[in-house]
Amino acid sequence: MNREELAGKKVTVVGLGRSGRAAAQLLLKVGAKVLVSEALPADAMEPNLAVLRERGVELELGGHRLESFLGADLIVVSPGVDPEILPLRAARAEGIPVIGEVELAYRFASATFVGVTGTNGKSTTVSLIGEMLHKADRPVVVAGNIGLPLCEIALSLTPEHIVVTELSSFQLETTETFRCHIGVLLNITPDHLNRHSDMEGYLRAKAMIFERQGESDYAVLNADDELCMSLVGSIRAELLLFSRRSRVERGCYLDQGDIVFRRGGTTTRICPIEEITIKGVHNLENAMAATAVASLLNVQPPLICRSLRDFAGLEHRLELVQERDGIIFVNDSKGTNVGAAIKSLESFHGPIILIAGGRDKKGDFTALAEAARGKVKALILLGEARGKLKQAFLGIAPAWEAADMAEAVRKAYSLARAGDVILLSPACASFDMFANFEERGRAFKEEVRRLPPKE
């Protein structure tokens, strides 16, 4: 449905988070009759209600009524909502279209879209691309999961704008016409298997970033990731790869300590690795992916290199908290799955005391334990998954359980010696003990600051 088709139509928005509120506001602007259905009760959502009420949005709080879905002409679902809840299944069975906030925004936007997906590294890569385009004075907007919701900016975009957006599997699986001019797939490791039935379903959702691309578009993939490369045969766009391990014919690779971009038979040295501020092997991959995108958009190599030097990284992603008594404290609370935690371990050479645990996302903790062998000297465990993690680490590293973050940080500090790294990289979701990974990361940093000096 376009603007004219939505005027006067009944639209149900499911979920009252950032994207749901932005979708409701956009729909009001184009003349739709909007109902927002939210499973949480009113007292949990009160700060978000006043503006919507004032603008005539009908609010349904504390549960979903079937008639609110079956009476709609269109349903817009937020990414945090399970697409298999009964009202959504019933609506689809009746032929009522169900789309996500990204799809809704795209239908009203006239910009060029750069989409970034993958299990890990999305926010960092999106931010890096945005930084590179800003330095080139391009009209870029970073939006989506970081920055503003897409629906909040859709109506103000022009054909000159470049929108760089992070796309989760949940967002991609609710698109119908959304098309990226440049689509980036960073990596695929097990994640969200509590929502996707298996890895095949998860991979299928991620692959949707390339589904509607044509020959004039670009697909950027990680050549070192077997699951990413399994999609190559189905991609219609021009394919570019990035690799830490080998040379590629089109894309980015490493040569004599430099990031190199190659396309059309021309090879360009972009930036020495040692000048990149953000550290870690996964951040090197993020830097190469961002470099490939910026190069396709004709950003000059000196500006790309300057961006890689200037960009200090994002909070909760291998964030250096402080160094005291020769011990380094690192906050990687965004490491919410096994693959992310493994990449974080690979980023350090010194002995590591790992703080891990939380709500299990059906990850393979034995893979994490093997990656920790010979690197992790001690394990401090939090949350619901601590028993499963402890079992996986038998014979790998001694483990202690902690009741809360304060106890975890104090225990890690008591075990640490000069030259050690105390790393929070949970390999789990945060929702058993914290509102989100940000709150968990802030709690870690606060407890580090409270530590007394070593005796």
C-alpha cells in the first residue's frame, strides 16, 4: 500500500517499542487509522502513551485481541514480536498483509539503501560506513537499530540520501519489496535459535538481504565464512568479498599489512592495519566490509583510512574500561552469542579471566570452551546458563559462580595478575538479570570503578 492507498485504512501496529512508535507516527501522517497492540500492561509503557493518545491512536495494552488483527487492512509488526503468535497467524491465514517497520519505511523512502546484516558486527560496520561517508561530505543517514528508526526519517528522505541501516534477521523476514543497493553479510554463527527453529531458518532469513537485488546492485560477503559463501550461487548482484586469509579478485583483502581494495583489475592500498583504532580480528573484518562499501560509493582512500584511524568503536563492544595494576578490563556485553564471544577471545594474547553467562540462546558452549583452551585462565559465571557453561568448560579452565555482577567482578579481580585481561563477553542474552545488554555492560563498568586497590 502506498500513501494514497493507506489513507483511511485500518492499520494495526504490533509492539510499542521505538520502531512501533515510529511506524504509528508515520501511518498517522499518511492518513491511516492506527491501532497499536502491545502485550505489556499500561504501567510498563506509560512514558510512550501520551503523544500517541493525543494524536488519536487507539491503544490496546496488556494483550492482543484477535479482532484487532482480523479487522485490519494492514498489520505492521515490530522486530521483537514473535511472528508466530496466534493473532498474526490468524491474520495471515485470512490474507491480511503483515509487514515490518523496515518494509513500511522503505515504501515511503526515495533514498539509496545500504543494508548490513550478520550475526555480529552490524552496529560497528554501519557506524564505520556512516563515518566514511560523512568524511566524504555525502548526504548519509545512519538509521535503524542504531540511530533513528527508519519510519521516523522515511518521509524526509530524497533520492540524494544514502541510508545505512543495520538489519536483523527479524527485520529481514518481514520485508516484501525492500531492496538494498548494497547488501552486506558479515558472518553467520548460531544465534536466536530460540526464535528461528534451526540454522537453516536463520540463514534463510539473513539471505533475504540479497533476495530482491539485481545486476546493478552489490553484494558484499565474508569469504572466510562458510555459511556466507554457501549463498553465492543464488546472488544476482555483483559480488564482492572480503577476507583476512586470502586474496580476492573483487573486494578487500590484506597484503603486507595493508587493507587493499580490488575491483575491475585495479588494486588500491587503503590503510595500514596498525593504524586502525578498533582492535580485534572481528573488527578487522568489519573494517574491510565498510571499506568495500565506501569504495563502491567512490569515497577516496585517504578519507577511508582517516575514518579507520578516527573511529574509536561503540560502547559495549570490546570497550576498554580501564587498566589498573597492570590488569585490563574490557566490556564486551554485546557479545550475546557464542560466535561473538569466540571472536572476542581471539582479540587478546594475554591470559583472560572470562565473565560469561546469562540467558541461553541455544548456543554451542563446547565451541566456546575449545576456543578458550590455553587462553582463559579462569571463568566467572552468571545467570541461567551458568550450569551449562560450567559443564562445557570442565577440564578447560576452573570456574566460579557469581550471584550478581558485583560478585563476578570482585572474584575476577581477586584472581587476576598484571598482564591479565578481565573480559565480560557473556555468550548469552541478558534478559535473566538485566533489561538489555547495555544495562549489563554499564553494571560491569560501574563495578570495575568501585574496585578497591589491590593490596
